[in-house]
Amino acid sequence: MNLPLGVIDHGTGVTSVAPVLSVSGLTKSYDGRTILDGLDFVIAERQSTALIGANGSGKSTLLRCLIRLTEPTEGRIDMLGQNVTALPPRDLRRFRAEVGIVWQRHNLVPRISALSNVIHGVQSRMSGPRSWFQALAPANVRDEAMACLDRVGLADRAVARVDSLSGGQQQRVAIARMLMQRPAFILADEPDASLDPQTGEEVMALLL
């Protein structure tokens, strides 16, 4: 990368035959400027990794490249047993359903309830209007969404419109939506950026 980055690994002592994520020679350039330069790393099963660096050092670009929201210039990415860099569009969409993402921007629908936003996370498993709003969702889906809200401490705000919530509460709704997806792998871009220190620690513990 063009600026120094630090990586902190919190392993569990558990090793896997094949890594959950393997990145080899990952490079990303924009208009002749190299953001990621030959990046190599491996993440094993049950391992969490924190990427630390200054603004502009390429952290968000890396996360976007891992699921090809941004196309890498060079290199190979293997995640969850698949060569992500070689996936055709249809397979890439299926693959992304297995990856939970929490961005700095919440990307919530502001004029509907927190519960309906969390229910949107089930779209990786079911499609159609029954995954759009709480009033249309099956009872088991509503129950699971409520459980996800409860895990982030927002069960009491389930019917509140998202645009009535604070920034920190909206981030927790976004995390609950990600949990609803039942992801096999989680990517988080500063998920505690808009939370107070205590809530931030609770959210990071929940992600772990």
C-alpha cells in the first residue's frame, strides 16, 4: 500500500486446512496512482484481523476489492473456497450473499422502521415483497429480526422510523441487518465510528 498499515490478528489457536481468505499480489490503481500495491495476507477460520492505517491508506478500497465492488487491477482473492477474482456476475452475486458488510455509511432506508430494515437482511435467503416490510414478512422472519435487534440493544425501538434514530442507533440497526443475513464472513469498515465508547466496545464484542 502507498501508506503504512498495521495489522492486528486475534487468533484462537484454531487452524484450518484451507484459509477462509487468501489474498495474493492484490494491486489497485486509479489514474496512475497505486492505492494497493502487491498485498498478500491470509486469514484462517475463527480468526479476526484489524487493519489500521491513516485516512487514504487504502483500507476501504481493500474491503471493496475483496468482494469486487471495486475491481482489483491485479492479483487474486480466494474467500470461502472460491476464487473471487474469477467469478462471473451471477456467481459473484451469490457469493456476496455469504459476506456480511458493515460500512461507515449505514445505507438504511430512512422512512421505514428499524425492524423492516433488519428484515431486508433476509434477502440473501429469500426474495420478493415478503422480505421488504415487517407487515409482509413471515412470523419466523420477524422473530429472527427482533432477536437481531435485541442483540444490538434496540428491541425497544423496533417500530421506530430509522430517520428518528441517532447515528449510533442507526449503525446498530445496520449491524442487526448484517446479522440477519447469517454471513459466513464479516467485513466491517469502522463499525464503531459513530458509537460512544461503551457501545462501541459492546458492538465489537458482538461482531467477534
